[in-house]
Amino acid sequence: MKQTRTEILPGVHLNHIQTDKFKIAVMSISMLAQLDRENASMNALIPFVLRRGTAHYGDIEKISNRFDELYCANIDPIVRRVGEIQCIGLMASYPEDKYLPEGEAVAQDTIDLLCEMLINPATRGGLLIKNYVESERKKLADIIRSRINEKGSYAITRCIEEMCCFEDYSVGRFGSAEDCEAIRYKKLTQQYHTLLETAPIEIFYCGSQPSKTIAHWLKDALCTMPRGEINYEIGTDVRMNSVEDEPRIYTETLDVTQGRLVIGFRLGECMEDPDKAALSMFNTIYGAGVTSKLFVNVREKLQLCYYASSSADSHKGLLFATAGIDFDRFEEAKNEMLHQLDEIRNGNITDEEMAYARKGICSDLASMQDSQTAMESYTISNILDGWVVTPEEYMELVQDVTKEDVMAIANSVVCDMIYFLRGEETEDSENTVCIKEEEPSC
């Protein structure tokens, strides 16, 4: 699958993958903004409001009827955080024309509807419709609050909030429930117009239509979009050192039966010139997969936890090692998770571990090409890193990673935060908070 990237309008780039592999086509339009506390919730709310209606299809019922006319096409909101960049927009999926009854075609009409949602939403008196804003605002606030229901991801989120408390990265992709509830339709309209005029826009397409055809359709559909001075001054602040000399420890109490341990690391000096393939190998060997050191040793051999894994954010330069544990096994689990990192630092990596890691990464990259939404996420993520590499090229880079490359990353990593979510009262300390589950902290 060949991928091209072209600027079709000021600050608007089309990332095009032409393929006959799928029976549906996918297109996303993402506006890019700097993630910050002041605007995060407003930005996140915008695509949900845009999805409620357009100038021609004024409510959700008319939108749904139009989807039916387009052979069950669909358009959904997008809200992502990539490093400290917030990506907000819409994603459309629709059947390829060649699979429809003879003489039927929906590709251009669906793209027109997608663009209309973006630049010509339903308004009253030039403002986004108040009832739509209030309804979607309440739903979004509920989504933010509901994060506490999934304790594993909640623990990682809380670790990020405490570890990066003075950085924009601590702001969630949806912002906060309090900020969301404070949004009013007039201010949201103003923010919407600001984004439309100044935000860089990335469009992703994966389907059978050639690039020139898609670019032509998009230019026609977006020709009335107001564009001013594009704000290219967005990016991610990568901090390589821990905040304090010793790792900070933060304990939180909820009504849970299983503890969640999260160890947050800064990836350190390796982020001066990051090698994403080597970072992937390191993370896979450490904790990402069933052949990793965390899984094999901490979970299987020593049985210190119910699960153990790691995840790396190469945009921000962070690593998180997580485990589900009994409350009284905090010290044992923490020490062993840190010990397994030391094992990598000291070069205790077998050839089998290297081979399994390569195989796992390449398998993930290969299977990703069977999912258009996965390719969309991969493409936009790499663009924001300034790292345009195809999955096939990535696989080749992974083959060249050596044990010494993995050791170098491990020796660059610095522990910054140890977060523990437990289910009973702990000794009073300034680093301990107690939160009842029915009163979530957002």
C-alpha cells in the first residue's frame, strides 16, 4: 500500500493510502491544537456537537436518515492526545462504490457530508445550538467521570496526573469534568471558529480512490472553510530528568479489592535523538507481551501480581510499568519490577528474548495493516513525531536493533513516580489521599 502526503489547502494535508484490500473506505479529519487546561474540554466537546447536525441535516434524526441513504455510512467524533497535542475531529467510514448496486455511489457524498459537519454545522443566530451543546456537555462530563470504573487505566491516569502535574501532559484528552460542565455555547462557538481558522489539519484516507480524485473532492467540499494564520507552534515538551532526586511515592485509597501499582519513568537522554525501533524493542522485552521480563518473572515465576505490563510513550518520553497486586505485596512487587529493569541494564537479555520481541513487534505491525483505523492512528501519530516511516520500513529497523541498543535505553531510564492504588486506610502522610469511589476525583 503506497502512502502519499500533500498539502491541498493552507495548513491542510492529505495523507492518502490507495488500496483495494477493504470493502469500506475510511477518512478522518483532525484539527491539531496544543493541549492545555484552559481549552482541552472545549476542544474535546466540539466534534460531539458537530456530529449532532449540519446546516442541511439539522438534527441527529436527519443525520441518521442520511447515513441510511448512504448505505449505512457512519461518522464519529475523534478526540486524541498525542504527546501534548490534542487531535479533535471526525472519522467517516462508508462502503466502497464498487460493492454497491450498479449505478450507485456514496464516496463523494459521504466526504461532502463529513466536510459539511466540520465547516457548516447546525447553528441558530450564527451560534452553535444551545441544546446540543448542553446535552453533549453533560454526556462528556459523564464519560470523564466514568474513568474511575476501570481501575487499571484509572491508576495510570492518576500516575500521569501526579507525575506530570506541572506539565500539559497531565491534562486528559477530554479535559476535566468541572471544566466541561462550565462550557457555554457562545464561548464554544468562538473556540470552534478559532480552531477552524488556525489549527493545522491532517486528513487521512484509506480506500480505492486515487489521490487526485480525493484531493479534488476535498478542495471542493472545503472551499468555504475560513483559514487565517495557521498556528504551527504546537508540540510536546520532553523532560528527560525526574523531578526530584528520589522517586516520589503517591498512595491513593479507593473501595477496591485489588491494588494497582504503577511505576512512572522518564526515558531520559535517549530522547535527545529517539530511536523508536529500539524503544519498541526495549519496551517489549521489559513488559509489553507474554514473553517480557515483567510477565515471565514478576507474574509467572514469582506470582507477585495478577498482571504485569509496561507501555512507552515515545512522544513524551515516558514509560509506565503496571501491576495488579495484593495490598501487602507492594514492596515485593515494586522491587522486583525495578530489578527486572536492572537486568536489562546489565545486559541479561537472551537471544530468545530478542527474537521474541522482534517477532511480536513485526506481528503487530503486520496485523495493523488489516485495520484502517489502526493505520490512521499510526499515520497521524508518526506525522506529529516528524517520523514518516511505513510499517514495512519499521519492521526493517526493528531487525537492526542490537542488545546494546536496548541496554542503552534501559540505562537512560530514570524512575520518577511510584503510584499505588489500594483499598484500605494507610498511615497518614502528605502523599496519601483517600477518595470514596462514589465521589470520583477528576
